[in-house]
Amino acid sequence: MAIRSERYRVRFDHRGQAEMCAQTAGANRFVWNLFLAYNDWSYRMARKARGYGRWTDFPEAQRPLLVDPGRTWQTMYKRFTMIRSGKYDREFQAFLASPEGAVYADQDLSWLRDLPSAPVRHVLKYLDSAYRRFHKAHAEAKAEGNFLPRRKSDGKPKYFPRRKGRQGRKPDGFTIPDNVRMDGDRLRLPRMGWVRLDRGRNFPYRGCAPKTVRLLKGGTDRHPKWYATVAYAVPTARLKPAAGDGELGVDRNVRQATDSEGEVYEQPDTANLDANIKRKQRKAAKARERSRQSGQPMSNRGRRICGQLRKLQRKKKRRRENAAHQHSRQLADTAHTVVIENLNTQGMTKSAKGTEENPGTNVKQKAGLNREILASGWGQLERNLDYKAGQVVKVDPAYTSQTCAVCGHISKENRKAQAKFQCMDCGHTANADHNAAINILARGLPMTGQARGAGASARREAIPLGTSTTREHDRRGPPTPVRSGPPGPDCVSVVNSPI
């Protein structure tokens, strides 16, 4: 079995269903912020309680407050049940009297009983995952002898969970974690009844068991649009198989990718869309500035402009996602094994602004390059290949763009131009990205023991390797190398899809 998901537009039968969805999404945001504040308070109290003697030496009425600083989803689930039932223990009452819980002290939390428990409670699992990511990053930084930098917005360390606002970076939503009920084109929401799903013409997973549903709100506050992402348990026999054999190397560049056959996968042209987004961003910034200067809420025109801006940004995002799916499917249909570079996108797009003591150089140019790299969708293409291709091999990208694919000569002078590669030793001339893709494929071939031959490009004799590349690999030992080249680093990881 494999997990696959499909995204649908939700159609409500009456306004009450949409209002209940909005209330459930708002409750998710409220519970996240509530437990984020409670966990901060409990951690502070647990550190303070270390200075006391034995806790059992005190009479029960005089014992210092010794709270459990646990942040696992099991612990938070139990406390959520207590809060939802309205039975506050001594710890939670002390939290409401603290500075962290003062904002919740005068609120009646019994309204949580009017909403479905499982979708609201499940947000605590996401909070637990956020804490785990933070602790992992903290441990890695501590092992290197460093500390995580602190954010300017709230003073918390980097990767620490953020407080959610109404106008956050991510849309409101909630998750139905289990007991998903579907009847054809209808989905049953807890305490909301049945809603219709716009599935379109193509529905490849009809009849498969739904596991979870994630509902997200799009559109504007005045005209919201709800979308449901349904995760199905799909038998492997129903999945579209990858190519039976063959290997391809893929070089990812700004706004495009090139494989070892010379095929170029370009990102969609969004020049007009980018111009519209920039124009709306300027207007939205002016509307916010007028609101700040006047001290009044944003005008109707300003809110309408912000809604139009979000709509254009969603349109651009959908185009990128569609291109990544099409390119990954084309690669998976061409070859069984896809060799890609193990790129550190986060490090490559790090800001060059620097600090006040050591300011960076070429900050504006680096910021533009970072935007182009992030707009190229490298990570999305890689994630799609992980479950579509038969095998994904990641190799070290060092010197792949400066190495000659014919003679293996490595030199910075081989690539004087961005698009043209010319070897200073043997005179070989080729497209620079195509040459790099061939080198990437050569580095990944020693790690591919599953496919046969030397890939679709070699079967069609598209790459002059100098030796025959149609022979079978020896199954009793390591595969025979098919190209002589520089002794590059070993492959760092191999990812197999569930296909």
C-alpha cells in the first residue's frame, strides 16, 4: 500500500457548514497559541522548581507547584480533554494567573465543546512536530558548538514554534485525522454533515480507502473558498509504474532543469503575473501605511487589493506545482533511476546581508538570485521524484559544471560562459547544463544496481562515451563503469519510492 493524495474544491449545502468550518479552523489557531503559552509557562516553572528540596517533604496544601514540562502530543491531548470539559486542575489555574496566561484568564473556554474534538485536538500533533524540529536543530547546533540565532519578532530561538495570527503566512485549516467517511463525491465533516467535492474528470483513486483529510481556506475573508486534500491508501498495483530500466542524470539550474539526454525542463513563464504581483504589492503597502498613519482599520479598497494579491500568488504557486508534477512524471516515464544533485537549497539561499559589524556585499544581487533559486522549484521536483521514479540517487554536486564529460578534465576555465562549456584540454564543446547532467549521471551509476544498461540516452547512442554501453551489468559484483571521469565523491544517499 502507498499513500497518495488528491485536492478538491469543497461545496457546501448551506452557510452553516462554512461557518462551522471557519470556527473549527479558528479553534485550531486558538488551541495552538494556548498550548504554546502554557508550555512556555510550564518550562519556566519546572526550571524554577529545581531549587526546592524534596517535593514530598511539604504538606499537600503548601507544596510548591511542580509541573510536568512535557510537550508530547499525548500529554497535551490529556490536558486538552481537561480544558474542554471545564475541569481545571491546580496547574492550569496557576497558568491562568501567570503573565503568560493572563490573556486567557477571563475567557470562557467551554465553547470548545461545541466543536468537533478530533479536528481541534489534532493541531497539538503539529505542535509536537514543531517542537521536535526545534530540538533537533538545537542539538545539531550544540554539537557544532554554536547557538541558534534568536528571532527579532519575538526573541525566541530560530525554529521555535511561532504564535499563529489571523493573517498568518499559512491559510487557516484543520485536519480530520481518522474515521473519514466518503460516499462517492461527498465527504462527511464531523458535526457539519455531508459536503460535496468537485473532483473533476480525472479521479485515479476512486474506490480506495480515505485515511485523512486536510481542509484549508483560500480566497478572501469575504469570499472564502475551501479545499480538501484527501489522503488515500492506494494498492501498489493501481499506481502508475515508473520506467522499467534506464538511468538519467538531471542538472537543476535557475528556472530550468536539463537531463543527460539534453532535454530541457523549463519553468512556466510568469513575467506578466510577476508584474501584476509587484503592482499589487506596492498598492497593498501603501494601504497598510495609510492605515498605520491614521490609526484606523484598513479600508475596503485596501482589503480588496490584499485579496487580489493573495489570489495572484496562489495562481503562481499552482503553475509551479503543475510544472513540477509534469516534469517529474516525464522523468519517471523516461528512466527507472534518476540521479540528481544533493543540493543544500537552504544554505544556497542564505541572506548575504551580514551584520552591522560585518555587512555583506552585493546584497541586492544575492537577494535577486535567492528569489530565482526558490522560484525554480528544486525541492518540489525532488519530492515528486521520490514517489514517482523507481529510484532516486543523490550525488555530490562539486565540480560537476567544471568537469569535461569526455576526458574528465576539471578546470574553472572550462566554463567561461554561463550556457557554453568548452574543455581546455580536449576541446570538447557542449551545452553547459547538458555536460553537467552527464557528469551527474556518471557519479550516480556506481550506486545504481537496479537498472540495466546506461540509460535511455545511452541506448539511443546520444552521448559519445567511447565504449559500448548496452552490455548488461554483472549481477555477481558491482556494475561495470561506463565512463572514465574524475574520481568524484561517493553518492551520499539513495531514496527508493514505494512503487
